[in-house]
Amino acid sequence: MALLENDVAASPTTGTEKLLPANWVKADDVLGGLAAGKVLDFEITAGNSSLIRILDHMGIAGPFKVVDPWHLADPEGVVRINAGGYSASPLGDRPPVLVDFLTRYLREGTSMGLPQQSAGDWRAALEHNLIALLASRAPSHADSQVFFSNSGAEAIESAIKFARAARPKARYFINFSGAYHGKTLGALSLTPNPTFQDGFQPLALDAITLPFGDLDRLEMVIERTGADRIAAIVVEPIQGEAGVIVPPQDFLKGLGALAQKHGILTIADEIQTGLGRTGYWFASIEWGGMDPDIITLAKALGGGLVPVAATIARKPIYKALLGGSHSKRHSNTFGGNSLGMAVGLKSLDIIASEGLVERARTMGERGKRRLADIAARYPRIFAGTRGFGMLMAAQFQPVLSVPALLGRRPRVGELTGLVGLMMWHRAGVQANLSLNAARVIRLTPALNMPEAVFDEMFKRIEQAANEHRGAWKMLTRTPARRLAAIGKFAATGK
Ligand SMILES: Cc1ncc(COP(=O)(O)O)c(C=O)c1O
């Protein structure tokens, strides 16, 4: 210890460096860019190696560099259209207008970074704007209140606590098949996918999972269970991770009316659908005709730059969890931090001033038609397509009809999704898997993607279909070593 102190005293810089391992990577060096090989090495040794390895086998591990908000370059310099990002990049990657504003925020701003213990100007402004925006669509929310956190799952955790605090005697939550609400333990309890839930039972709360879109069943189950025992119904207006599943148009309205009649709370999970992606600020309200009691937001609120999430609740519900002496019953260190709030505020400004919500609706409609048209011409590749605003999906035909790979029964759906994603990647389009629908690949382009890039994206998808023609052909075009690794991953998850 004495020796170290002497070192530090003799030369602060060298002394500090001596305390670090010899292979330490300096932040300044990463700014210039780490060699791609090093990135993958580090990720495989010290990160989620299974995931990075399979992405690497698929040739989609990157690391990618941002060329402009809508294009990515891989380590070989191949440039692709970015329609990935799981709906979290409403303005594309590093949009200059947001980056410029942030640079000003960092240079000129004087707010504390984490103003948890005091009021903060950025947080106040975003709280105010979110409630004003919501109340302009659902006037009953004029006195609702906001709680900020850092991810979609955390916004759901907050929603669960709000509902439980407001209805302490009610033990059950109703959710829907195909739903995705996140993977932290509470949110996972509401995400009825055995791939994610297995191994974690008993889950954090009791969910009753019903078919998405079936009002009769919902009514029957409420009556059978007893409304007093149900805290809340949690619903995505359009299910994103299930592969863009749109319920019958009267479902959300009917669900809201049923819940209100029985005194059950409603939680609209707008984490993926909200703030423009589906062509509405709040799809549950503006498209679905619901007036939810609690609304969760995340993804777009962070402008593709920082994680920001929000849970909005009606005043009495908010007070039930955080009122009076309970004000610290739910909190986190980073939620409401000035940087996140500044990004959120500016992102909403841009979405509004550039008319991106309306644009998502019109461009999304065009994209949906284009995708459907391609699928109709290549029925041996595509089983169907769906779209709602800038949330578009193609379901691929199974790439195999018989279990053939590696002597094990592969999960054909998993394999199909991976191969479909690879096919589009090779064609020059970066897309998304769907966490609850293995064969569905989704396009979630930035809401401001230029028309020429948007159209080029479909041209590439069509070209890829034309080159492959049948789903199984995608397999034969994949090098054997890669195919073996991907097949093993699809079969075993490893
Ligand atoms: C509807 C919905 N809810 C919750 C989540 C979880 O968000 P996060 O991944 O930020 O935890 C997601 C993520 O895709 C989502 O689509």
C-alpha cells in the first residue's frame, strides 16, 4: 500500500496507470475506434458470448459504424440500410439535429446530472410535456403524473407497483398470449413465452393469460375470477414482438369499457407502439379508443441515444404508490436524469415539428403494401406480411420441412428466422428478429427515413427474394460451417 501511495505521489499519471492491468483500454482510444477483431474478442470473452458468437456465424455481428442516420457500414465497408433497432431509433442513428442539441446541452447546460434530490428543469419540462401531450388526446389525464426510469421493463415494473398499490387486495393481472413486456422478473411474469419464463418459476406475480383480441373470453374470465381479485389488464395496442399483431379494432375499446365497468385498472404498454412508431402518439387511445389508467413509454423517448422510460398514471393511482409519506416507496438512481430528459424533450420536439407521426402512418402504409406485394409474388419464401405504421413484418416459410440438421430436431422456426434475417442482411437491409415469433422478421426504420432510402430497402428485399425463390434455397446458399453453427444454435439455443 505504502509503495502504491509513493508511486502515485511521485507521478500521478504513471502511478494511476500502474494500478491498472497492462491490457487496459483507454476511453480515448475507443473514440478513434477499436479494431473489429478486438471488439469481437472482447465481446466473446467478457460479454454475452453465446449471442455474439451466433451473430458472428451469421455474419451480422458487426461492429457497425454509423454512416448517416439511415445507413450502417460493416467492418468490410459494406453499407446497409438500417431498419433494425427494435423501434428505439425514431430519428435514425446519431441524427445531427439531436447530436447538435446535445453538444449544446453539454457545453452550455448547468443542470445537475442526476437531480434526484431536487427539482430539475429538464425533468420538469418533460413531465409537463408528456402530460400535456397525453391530455390533448385523452383529457381525463390532465392531472396524471409521470415516473421516469431507464428501460421498458423498468417502466412495466413501475406500472405493476402502481397497480398493486392502488388495488392492494387484487392478486391477479390479466395479460395476453404473444405479449412482450420485458424480462425483469415482474415484467417477465407478464411475458408468456416459455423460452424466457422457464427456470424462473414461481414468477413474481400471478398472470392470467388470455387470447389477444377475444373480448368474450375476457369478460368470462373476469366474471369467473371475480373483478376484485384482478389488479389490472396489461395490453400492447399492437403486439410488436409477437410479430406485429393487430387486434380487431373494437378490442381495445371493449377491453377498456369492461375494465371500467368492473373497476379493474388498465395498463397500455406503449413502449414499442407509442410516440409515433404506429402513426399515433398513443395508439391505444387514438386508434384503439381506450382511455388507459396507466401508460408505459420507453424506446422512442430516448431518441435512439440514451435509455429513457416513463410510466404515467392517473393521480389517485400515482398517489397510492408515492403519495404523502410514501414518496420514496418507489425510486431509482438514474430515472429522470437531466441528460435523458434533454434527449427526450428534444426528440419529441423533432418528432412533432417534422410531422413524423403522420409520416409514419403514410410511409408505413406504403411499406406495408410493398411488402405484401413482394410476399404475394414469392409465396415459397413468405407466409405472410403485416404492418402498422413503421412497424412492418414478414413471416417466412419454414426453411426445412423435415428435421435434418446435426441429427437433432432443430427448432425450424428459430432457424428460419435466423436465415431470413441473414438473407436480408446480405441483401443490404439490417432488420430485427421478433422475440415472440421466431419466423417473423421486422422492419422498424427511422420515422424520418428518406423516401429514396425507404424505397431502396424494398427493392433490395425483392431482389433477395428473386435470387432465392424458395425458403430452403436460403439454406443452400449458406456456407456449411456457418450453417452447422446456426443449426446447432436453432436446435439447442447454444
Ligand atoms: C411492448 C414492449 N414492452 C416492454 C418492452 C421491454 O423493454 P426493454 O427491452 O427496454 O426492457 C419491450 C421491448 O421490446 C416492448 O416491445
